[in-house]
Amino acid sequence: MPWTKGTQARIMQLESLLRSRGLEAAVISGKKEVYYFTGFWTTRLILPTYLFLRVGREPVLLTGSTEKDIASKTFGGSLVLFENYKLEERMIAYPDYVAGEAEKLVREYLSGAKRMGVDAWNLPHTLHHALRRGVGDFELTDISQDILIMRAVKHDDELELIKRSCELVDKAYNMAKKLVTPGRTEVEVYGEIHKELSRIVGTFQYFAGDFVSGERALDIGGPPTSRVLREGDPFIFDLWVTTMEYWSDTCRTYVVGGRPSEGLKKLHSIVLRALERGMEMLRPGETGAQIYSTIRGVFKEAGYGDYFPHHAGHGIGLDGQEPPFFIPGSTEVLKPGMVVTLEPGLYVPGIGGVRVENNFLVTEDGPKVLTFAPTDL
């Protein structure tokens, strides 16, 4: 079975991590974590799938027989299959059954391993017991945080998926601005955009985010409701679109009817200034706290420091929010290959709420913009 370039590189990273920690093997059980290292993703809601890696040996993926073709397209290690759908006796492979299949596998593959790394944030109780029964005494080391840090710097295959998500979200904004007309409801606008995105991709499309208009914009975020749009309302669109589980996360603020008040124009210009200053800071070596401080500093200079109640941005990838985090206490350092957002916003009673957010790739030569929808009100 062929490896894809990205998954092979990440398996090598995982083995390097194990060697550096003095570990002999890894057991990966989280759905996103397995996907990260193998490229295998299934839409089945219940299908326990586990990755086993013994240092110096070919990795093994344990998954359901119905998913053999999907798994073999990206994963170049050994596939071990269990019957997850068998008409005579089984429709769903629950974790207790799969643990029994895992026990058979680890008796040979992990025999003699005394120190193992696991993504303990995800490790099922059933799998833990199967390991004890199959291998005997060993020491478990949690490598969940190590994997999360590893995920922060993206490989080329991940960047391609994020870029596709960014392209889709730009299309969504092109529709959104035309749809914010008096008399529509928030949920009608959401529905029209979702319908068109699904048509573009030709299948189901994840599409969610914050859809808050008028007085609701002061609440910062929330799902769309039946609130009717009125002339002059600000409408915050913080849109989340994914491609093969990789996120884009951006925001634009539009004004219903297209004629913003002077107050909204002022807030918007300050927010754009903060976005520009923050973008200048997106260089390797800067910390999340420094980026937050820069954006908040713009608001304080303008006299609006008390109206910026949230983070200034964060990383994106397999999660919509992942390291680095742009908050006051962050010591996380930017590195080339990270994909991040900046999302300055101001929410002033009597005027309204305004937020603008873009996605960027951090490079040695400065930030590369990934989202291009116009930012005007």
C-alpha cells in the first residue's frame, strides 16, 4: 500500500518523538490523531480505529473491513481488519468488541515493549485493558501534548486542504454581502450560503460559525436565528468551513443595506488598523502574548481598550482553535509553517459590534495571506 508524502513524514516524526522520550512504541486512538498520522478518515460515527507503532517496525492500523479501500489510499503500513458490519450478527463494532481484536494484535506486535506512548486524552478504557491483557506490565507515557505541538507546523498536504477551505470561505463572503438586505432573517442568509457551498463542492459541506446581527452583534457570537435584518444593522459573519477536516476561520462585518453609521465606520477603521498591526507581528520568534498585546494596544490608543473582550487570534488546522493562542499569558512562539488567524473586534453599546478576521501562513519572509474576501463594510 502506498504512503502519501505527508503521512509518511508524520509517522517518521512520531517515531522520532518516541526515540527522544525513550519509548518503544505508541498507541494512537483519537480519531483526529489517527487521521493526522495515517490520512485515514471515515464518516462512520462509530468505528474505533487505532494506530500502533513499534519503534523500528512497520506501523499497523486496526480498522473495520468496510473501510479497507479508504485506508489503503493513504496509509502505507500494515492494515489489520475486523468485521465491523456482518449482516448475520453485527451492524456496529462497539469499543468492547474492537478491544478484543486489538488484544489479539498487540500480543505479537507489542510483545516485550515496556514503555509506550499514548494519546491519553483519547485512550478508551476498553483499549487500555486490552493492552494490559495482551502485553502485560508496561509504563504508559502521555504524548497528547507532544502531538498537539507537532500539529502546529503544517505539512504541504495539510496546507493544500486549508487553502481549499479558505477559497470556499471567500466564496461564502461574496454571497453573504449580497444577501444582507432588510427583511431577511439571519437563518435565511445562513441557509442560502450553505446551499450554494454544498452545490459548489458537490456533496455535504460543513459550514458553521457566528451569525449575529443588530443588537446581537454586541454578544460577539452565536448561531443564526429568526431575527429579521433591519436597515443599518451590523451583521458579524465569523465563518467556519472545512475540507477533509482542515479548517478555515475568518470574519467579516457587513451593514444591512450597505450604509453604515459614522460610529460603525470609526470602529471598523480601528479594527482594520489593529489587523494590519497584528499582521506585521506574524513572524517567527514572536509569542502569542506579544501579538495579543499589539492588537490590544491599537484599541487602547484609540480609547476602546475596554471593548475588546476576547483573544486576538489562534492557530487553525484539524481544529478550529489550536496552538498558538494569541492571549495575554501565551508563551507559544511562532514558527514557519504555522497557520493562524487574527481576529480583532470591538463591541460598543449604542454603536454596534465589528470584527474582521483573516487567515495567514507564517513564513520566514513574513505572513502570507490565505483569505482574500474584501473587508469593507
